[in-house]
Amino acid sequence: MKGTNLMKGSEPDISNVHPSIKELLEVSSISLVILSRKGIVLYANPEAKELFGVNNEILGTDFEKLFFIDSVTDTKKLLKEALDRSSVQKEQILRIKHKENEAIWGVVKISTLKALLSESVLLCQIKNVSELKDYEEKIAWQSHLLLELINAIPNNVFIKNLKGEFLLANVFVSKLMGVDNPQMLLGKTDFDFHPKKLAKKYFKDEQEVIKTGKAKINIIEQVVESNNIRKWYSTSKFPLKNSEGEIIGIMGIGRDITTWVKEQKALRKAKIKAERADQLKSAFLANLSHEIRTPLNGILGFSQFLKQSIPKDDKDQKYIDYIIANGKQLLNQIIDIIDISKIDSGQFPIYKRNFVLNEIMLELKYSYIEKMRQLGLSDIKLHLEMDLVDKQSGIYGDNLRIKQVLSNFLNNALKFTHQGEIHFGYRLEKDNIRFFVRDTGIGISTENIRTIFERFRQVDFSLSRKYEGAGLGLAIADGIVKLFDGEIGANSELNKGSEFYFTIPFEKADLSAGSLKEESENRLKNKRILVVDDLESSYEQLEIILFQNEIEVWHAKNQNSFYESISNRANKVDVIILNMQTKWLKGCASIQKIKSINSRVPVLLITKELKNPHKEECMAAGADTYILEPVNHEKLINTLKTLIE
Ligand code: ADP
């Protein structure tokens, strides 16, 4: 055995080994060491010397000394087992000293050789597994990092095999299941921890993911925790695939959404409550409008009646005028308060339609000329300015609301102007229509102009103020214009006058296939109108006009049919036309009856003379408008269109 130092003395003599065996030992790629039964190195092949990083000085060394201190116990055990034939020989991974201090991991196996020499010796085979050991350590480190990571995720994270058994879970899952650590879940299924019904549902979902290969995202799952507390989780489950792409289980992540679910429930409750409150508010508003308007209309009607029944020079006339004026003011204020509440609660109705703008403007002009005449405002001139010719003034919008805002401006202009002119109208500005009302009235200071659009704001707050009003008109106008995404504003100079304006987006009416005409015509189509008229000839004339416009006409020709109609049909008709010539009609009382059944149904009067006292009484009692006899076809239809929204 070339290059080896064979032991002498009390130890077995290795030089007696047959040369062919020696050769085998020398060429082996496994590190081989022969030890005496006392554990002294008798021989080390070149592979072993390289492993230990030594030469012949290894011979005669105590075998244990070739290992690091933490492996010595195991080395001794191995040696003992080898000497003790009854023990099953085992392999052991030990830390070997390479060049005294470097560590190499080796799988060490020791066996007894009986026939190699005259006395038995030990053969030690060592396989260098340092690389494997490094790899194993790396994997262990990575697994450790992975576990740390999934335990740090404040959600349930788990992996299950095809049978639904846990392969991995984090501490949140073990806590939920009521076990001390995630290891205790391995190999177990949901059926071991959850109520059967819930476990079945989880299993079904997971099997579906496995079958389809499609993830299930954010499934809402109910969970009963180990402490019997019910919780809600939002869980996502994904298919788990091996390197060949085969599905071998599922991965899941679940987030506790109990607080969110509770909040949602509370929100839903609050929403239902708010909606109910809103409905109550609407009902209250509708009732309020009905309950207050009806008696007020009555007061106004009877006051008018009283006024006519006492001599003109009676001093009581003054008091009655006072009742009428205040009653009307109160009625307008109630209507304003109802409007502002509806704007606030988002219940203010808006109906867009195709209409001819110039028609509306002219209607306003004539009704304000009439109003100014009634108020005796002969020192003021009213001018209308329009940018479009009639034919091109078809627009798409809410004609009633445009009229309402302009009326608010015009009412103020009349109220705050004592002489001069009021100009109103509209101009086209890029994509908008700009409506304006300009007066030569008392004007507003720069300081006050900023606040007048706020509700209840008035320039003169004193109790002894000259001008009546609740300070709601402009706030309502502001609310309405904002609903149309428009702008509202005012320019004014004290003692010179004011200009109030608002803009709305300019949307041309759809004129295709005469849709504007259609729209206007359609507004009356299939509407129901009750005509109260005891004169066959005048009724027939009305009936023909209404039929031509495809309006359904109901006729009340005597008192019985009138009462029968308004009791049973007042809520079903769109307009009631009252011919003032009808003998048995009790003007004011009839209107009150109608309005007490349906305060919303418009009442149109047909009267012979403008100054009919009976007409005034009915208007005060709540009639909406009137037209004069003989009835003009177009006038009737246009008036009906303004009454039917
Ligand atoms: P009011 O019912 O008091 O008229 P508005 O909201 O319509 O309520 O108007 C608020 C205030 O703005 C008025 O009280 C008045 O002081 C001022 N104002 C409105 N229009 C004019 C105007 N054309 N000229 C002068 N002041 C006006």
C-alpha cells in the first residue's frame, strides 16, 4: 500500500492485507477508513485523506477527533453499534473536520470486517453530502421565510390537497379552528373542525375549483369560530398546480369581513329608514300642501264673496282686502316652502320635453302685462327680447321650470321697480341659453348681492320693511338652475336697477319627422278631461276640439253627474273644465270640493266676460286659469298644454 503509514505494535497490522484488496481500497471513489476496534485509524484511502484534508498523519489518530465536537456523541454511538453486532447498522450525517477547522457534512456508515485481517477491524465509509446539506439548509431557510411570511399576513392562508386535507396553513387558520398551531391541522379537513353544513359548502367550492381549474374570487363565507362566534369571510380559492401543470389541490386566502358586513347591514337599515323618512316627508309635504291650501283657498274664496256682498263704501271692504292680500301671500309662501323642501330632498320633479321657447316667453309676457294691469303698475313698461325666430326656437328642456325661474325674477322686478322699464328674454351664448330679467328698480348693493341667493335672505330684514316676501324665491331659482347644470347670478347697482340671469345648456329640439309637433301634440294624447257644462251646444264645440286632439272627454251635464264624476273620477282626470255659464254650478264651493278630493288637478274656467265676479271668486278658490268665450281652438289647446305637465 504505497504512501500509507501502516500501524505497528498493539494495533492490527494493515500491511497483511492482500494486495488486490488494497488496490480496490485505493481506487474507490468512496472515502474509506479502516479502524481498529478501539477506533484508531489504521488506514485511509486517498479519497478519505482528501475529505479530511490530511495526509499520512491521519494514521494512528483517534477516529472521534476527526469530527466536530457536536458530532462526537453520534460518532461514538456509531462505533458502538458497529462493534455490537446485534444492532442494526445505521448511517449518520456527521460534521467532519476538513483541515482541522473547515466543516464538511458526510454520511458515515461503519461496519465490522472479520476476514480482512487476523482480528476483526472496522470499515468506515463516508460520503460527502455537504452540497446536499447546504441545499437542504437553503430549503429549510426558505420554508422558514415562507412560514414567517404567511403568518405575518393577517388573513387566513392555506393550501389543501385534492381530498381537502390541509398541506399548509398559517396561524390565523389554526386560531380560527381552535388548535394551538398550524402543524396540528396538517392532514385534517374542514369536516374535522367546522359544522357539517359549512364544511360541505367549502368542500363543494374547492372541488369546483379543482374540476374547472378556475379560481373563485371573494366568495362570501360564513364561519363559526371555535368559540362559537359567527363571522364572515371573503375568501378566494385558486387551483394549485405541480410543475407539469396538473392540479394537485387548492390555495386559499380568506379575509375577515365581519365588521364590513355589520356596517353594510347597518347602512342598509339606515338607508331603508332614511327612505321611509323621505317617503313620510313627501307624504307630509303633499298633505301639508293639501291641508293648508284647501282651507286657505276657502278663506280666499269666501273673502271674495263677502267683498262682493257688502257695499263698496263699507269700511269693512278694507279689512277684507287685507285678508285676501295676506291669504294670497301665505299661499305663495307655502308653495315656496314646499318647493324648497322638495329641492332639498331631491324630489323636485323635472320633465324635459321638446317645446317652442318663444311660445313660453310670449305667454309670460301676456300674463305679466295682465298682472301689471291688475296691480295698477302703469308707470312700468315690459319688453321681451328673443334671440331666435319662432321657427327656430324649438328647444329640449323643462318649459315649466324655465317659466318658474323667470316668474320668480319677474315677480321681484315688479316688486322692486316703481317706474321705468323691465326687459326680459333670452340670448344664445355658445352652448348655453342665457335668460335675463333687467329692471330699473331700487337695485342691490355689491355687499348684499352675494347673499341674496341664500334662503330667507332679504336685503331689508327689518320688521317694518316695505316689501313682502319670505326670501325664498331666489333660493328656489338657484336650486332649480343647479338641477339643470346651469349658472345663476345677478348684476346690480343701488338705485339704478338690477339684472338677474340664469343659463341652461342649449339643447335643440329634435325636429326629425316633426317630433316637436308630435311632442306637443302627444302631450294631450289620451289625457282625460272632465267638462262640466249644461249647455249641449257649447259642450259639443268643446268636445270636437278635444276629440281632434285625441283627448278622452268625460261630460258632467247635471249636478248629479258632476258630483258623481268628481267623487269617483277626480283622481283620474288630468284637467277639469268648468263652464261658468252652467246654472247649477256653485263656483267657489264646487272648486273647493274638487280640490279637496284632488288638490293637484288643474281647473280651467270658461267665462263669458273678463270681469265676471263669479270668475274672480272661483280663481280665488283655487281655479288655475281661465279662457274667454267663444272658445278659440288654439287658445284652448295651448292652455291645456300648459296645465298638463
Ligand atoms: P323675496 O321673497 O324676499 O323677494 P327672493 O329670494 O326672491 O325673496 O329675493 C331675496 C331678496 O333679494 C329680496 O328680498 C330683495 O332684497 C333682493 N332682490 C331680489 N330681486 C331684486 C330686484 N329685482 N331688485 C332689488 N332687490 C331684489
